[in-house]
Amino acid sequence: MATSGVEENAMRLLGAFYDLSGEKLTEPVSLGGPEMPGEGAAPRADLEPESIECEVATRYLVNQGYIAPADAASRYVITVAGFDRVREMRGIGGV
């Protein structure tokens, strides 16, 4: 089930969205970019915001339903599925 790093990058990026959203489902988070160096979800996940790797990881998260585009370009909100996935990965919450 190897995905040549795509899933690994995507899960790091999802974790960054989760952290930067303050654990709020409706809080838009920027991916980052040249207008805000070092800020946003991509740099926090050790990805270059304008790289192919970041683009692929972002598309993976959108396609899986973990994040959704927000009202502005390069901004996303974490979905319930994404929220639950991060909590599962980190062993938060529970049974």
C-alpha cells in the first residue's frame, strides 16, 4: 500500500491544518506561499507551498474529503473526516 510518499506528505499536511485551525472545523488555514514566507500549513509540514509534492498532497487530502477549499485561494478548512483522521493518527479521544 505504498504511495511513494504522497500519503506520508498528505498526513503531515493534514496534521498542520489541524494544528493551525486551532481544532476548529470552520477556521480557514492558508497553505502558505511567497506572500507569507514560513507561514501556513505547508511549511509546518516541511513542504514547499508551491512544490509539486505539496500540490499532490493537497489534492490527495481534498479527494479523500479531509480538507475542503475555503473562500480564498490557497486556503482550506479541515472537515469532520480530516479532524477524525488526525485524532485517530495521534491517539486522541477515544473509545
